[in-house]
Amino acid sequence: MKPRTKEEILVVNLSRRMASISQHQQRYAIQCLTKKNAYIGKRKAWCNMCGGDLEERNTGNLVDTLTSEIVCPHCGSILNVQMLQNHRPYFIHNLYYTIVTTCKGYQVIRHFMFKQIDKKGSNVTYQLSEVAQCWQNQRGREYIIARSCASNAMYYDYWLLSSDMTLKGNVNRGYYGDSKYEINPDAIYSNVKLIPILKRNGLRNNFYGIAPSALTKSLIRHNDAEYLLKTRQIELLKYFVNRDYTKCPFKESVNICNRNKYIIEDASIWIDMMNALKAIGKDLRNRLYVCPNNLIAAHDNAVIMKRREEEKKVAEELRKKAYEANVSYISDKNNFLDLIISNSNITIRVLQNIKEFEEEGNAMHHCVFASQYYSKKDSLIMSARDKNGNRVETIELSLKSFNILQSRGVHNSISPYHEEIENLIKNNIDKIKKRCA
Ligand SMILES: [Zn+2]
């Protein structure tokens, strides 16, 4: 994208004049990022630092002690053992190296691709190529100057190293920019330079494993990021920055934590717990809730309490709805309520009200209440009891066809009285039809 605004032109010009990476910065990268490997194949073994062969007897010993290190007899490097299935004479390692610096009042984060090339028979070689720069002004506005990418994916090999470093557009379109430029590097140059606002907001030379440009941007833009950094709630700061938050969640409770010198060890578990506590109406300013000694146990407990509360609510809601239907049930089935069909063994009665549906459903362990059979206009629901008044089956009779739709015992079983009940209903069906007038 062509720079258009005054500030874009300024940033692009400043970027062009930036010094290239210094000898010291390069040495630091090599010192931090070099992987020293002994590659051990089935027949051959070599040192990646000098490319020299490793002696048979050394490698023979190594196979037995895979975790151990080996000293190269040629160059003296201490090497990590890498076992290979087949012989490979060539390896490339790609890593990110970042320099945090300033330029004319801008915070500048420079990202380099660090390439280590291991070749059998040769000394190790390195390439360092700058791939992206994040320029942030004192208001947190960001400009990205970077090479092109072969695709949108955020992998090392996608940078087109032959392309020019150019201004990238629309990185401020979302609140946070394009994440492929928010690189979390494998090493950061130890001499970190910061603009005054970042120093004031508490940043030094530790980025706590957060992508540096994301952390600086958040610290410039949001007071709550500064608050979390200064109160050493680092886990919560990571959570805050990584999720592009603008406000600290449960800030009042975080205040309580800070007052009690309580450091949140796992932010997402803590937030989860707080959400559960909030849902069940607990006091979020109570130290006992928000600063638990055993966070995991407190979290699990809160989640269980919340689930119970939800189940209770659902059941209560269902009951409430059911009892609202009571009046219409009684008026719908008014003609049948005093109906009694019986013989010497069995007495069949229409369920009188919603309360009886609930009792029937609970006693028989079936869904006559939960599935709201009371609201079925064309069905008559009856309870069949034995001589002693025990429930034996619940009957659904169609008021259209006058067929028995179902008759079920405990847990939807078929009781010993099943046939007798069916016959009893059939023999008395006229009684029911008469009441349908
Ligand atoms: Zn060597």
C-alpha cells in the first residue's frame, strides 16, 4: 500500500533510514537460538556445528542413552542427540528473533526470521532477514511495514524474502490488527528500548511470553493492562492481551485479590469460577470466594453449584408452567372428573388436576407430567389402582377414536393388570362417550 497520510509517509521514511541489524544483535541471536545437534542415523552420525563425522564408538554409546549429550571431538560443541530414521545431510531451522527499539517517539518492534542451516561436511551457517516492523505511536495507533506473504497463514516459510518491506494497509481496521504481524518470537534482544509511556505504564524488558507488539499496544491503549502489569497479575494480563480485551473482567474482584496479595495463577480457571459464582448470585467482593487457596477445587465447586442451580431453575420453570395450565385442564376435562370405572380388583379414575399428574409421574417414574400430557385436548389421562389403592398403570385414551393409546406401569412397564384394565375400559367406553357431548 502506498503511504498517503502525513504520518504514514513519516513512518515509511523513518523505516527506510533505520539501521540494519548490528553485529552485537546478530551475535545475540546466534547465542540464544542456535540448536546444537548430533544427527545420528542408522549408519552415519554427524555434528551440525562443524559438519564433522562422529565416531562409531561414540554414537554406539549414544543409542543407549538417548537423553544424554555428546561432545563433538572436532569442534568441542556440546550436542543434543537427534535420532534419525534415515540419513539426511541437510537441515534448516526457522525461528523468530525480535528487537524492541524506539525511533523518533515511536515504539518499534522489528521481527527477523532466523534461519540456521546444518549441512554435513560444513560449518553451520545462519541467515537473518527482517520480515516485519510494527510502529506504534503514543496513542497506540499501529503501522505495519513488512514483506509480503505467500499466503495468510502465519508460518515462517510464507514470508517472501525477496519482496520489499512495504506499508501494509488496514491493520487498524479491527481494534487489533492483523495477527500475522503479532509475532511471538523465540528470542528477544536483551537491550529493550521503550517509549516513555510504556516505561511509565510499568514495562521493563520482560514480555512474559506475550507477543511484544500485542503487549505494548495493549499497555499504550488500555489502563487496565497497565493496572494488571503493575499489580503483577501477569496471568490475567496474558489473558487480557491475548483476547484483545479493553476492560479487565471482574475488576472489582481483582481489586480484592490485590488487596489480599492474592496472585491469580490460572486466569481462565479463575474467570470461569467467577462467571459461575456470578450466575449463582454469590458476593464477588467476598475474599473467601475470589481468593481461594485451592483454585481448581473452588472452580469445580462453583461450576457444580451453578449446574445444580440451573437444573433447579429448569424444574421450577416446568412446574410453574404446569400449574398455570391447571385451570384450563379442569375446565377441559370437567365432564370426566367424577368418572369412576371399576371392578372388584381395579379402580380407574381421571387425573383430577395438575398436582395429580405430578404425583402420578413421580410415583410411576414416567413422563406423564414432564411431557405435559395434561395439555393434550383429545386425550383423557387416567390412573388405574388396585384394591389397596396402589397405582398400577396410567392410561391415555383418545377422545376422538376412543382407543387406548397407551397404558403403562412403573417405568413404562406392563403390569399384571394390563389386559384387565384394557377390557375394563372397553366395556365401559359408552360411559365415556356419553360425557363427550
Ligand atoms: Zn563439531
